[in-house]
Amino acid sequence: MARDYAAEIASKQAELETLRHRMQLTSDDFVSAAAAFLEDWFPEQARREVEHDADTTLRLDPSDVASLKAEVSALATSAADVARAALNKDSVWWHRTMELPKNVNHGSDPYRIYNTKLPDILGEPMRFAMGSLARILEPRGFLRSRSGSSYLPWRKDADRYSSGSSAPYFPEYHFQWPATLLEIAERYAREHKDAIALRSLIQQLEAEKKRSEASRIWDSV
């Protein structure tokens, strides 16, 4: 009895679609967890910056400090929108198109977690989301390499001396990511690994099917 490649392929494709759906749920969990993290982090980090750069804080009028605090509070309230804007992209989640961005090393596992560091494919958009705080702090003189300096450390690429030429980006390399984000990222990494193996098996079956068909045609003439 001839092997039913079409049925095997269809079965594996159904498994892959089920897995992709599960990966979508996992990515939704990550975005929700990111929003919850940002909601707490924005006011906490703002307070750290205000205390760290006390000279700048003391130069502000109390009304300016109150306005700053209100804007930070509003940013925290909109954390879900900030998280979605940064993370709800095809380039972040493999399962959406089953392709990786061109600037990602296709020979390695892009979702692999090293120690407590988020993989760049997730960490980069998270840092841009966190960088939203800079849009509030920088105009008031905070987030400078030193008081009075024009250098903007919270900027990614391009000219960090110009507040309009590069995107705000949280730069602390050794940042301790929350356990919740790391756990969800690890889950997605496992699902991605399983999906890659399943897609490879489908491609193998499709190749075998073609060879079988070619052999059948050869034998029939």
C-alpha cells in the first residue's frame, strides 16, 4: 500500500496551526505582563531619576514637579497602549508569518534566554517601550550624562545629542527583568522550537512526496 503523504502532511499542518494558535496566546500573555510591568515601572523609575538628579529637581518650580508627576501617572495609565505599540508587531513574533526579520541571525535561536536576559527580539521593543518615560523627563533636564549636559543617554542609535533624531530607549544593559516576563518568554521559546521542528518535518514530507511522485511517473512509462 502506497504511503499517503497528503494525509500525513495535512495532519502535521493541522498540528502546526494548533501550535501557532497557542503561540498567539503566549504572545498575548507577554504583552499583558509587559503592560502590568510598565504600569508600575514608569512611576518607580521616574522617582529614581528625580532623586538621582536632585540638582535638576530642585531647579524646578513645585508646579513643574506636580505637572511632571501627573504626566508620569498618565503614562502609567496608558501602559497597555505603550506595550501594544512596541510589541504587537509581526517582526517580534515568529508565529504570525513564520518568518524572522532580515536583521535577525537565522542560524541561531532568536528566542533563547541567557541567564535572566530577555532575547533581543523581545528585549529591544521592551526597552523602547520603557524609553517612553524619556519623552517626559528629558524636556525638563533629566536623563543627561551629567547635569547640564546635552548628551541624551536614553536614545537608541543616531545622534544622542539631539532629542528629535533618535528614539527613546532604556539603556541599562544589566537590567533585571521580571520573572513573569522571563517565564512567558521561555514558554514562547519552547513553542517556537517545537514549531520549527514541526515545519521542518512538513518540508521533509513534502520533499519525500515529490520524490515518490517522480519515481511513480518514471516507473509508469
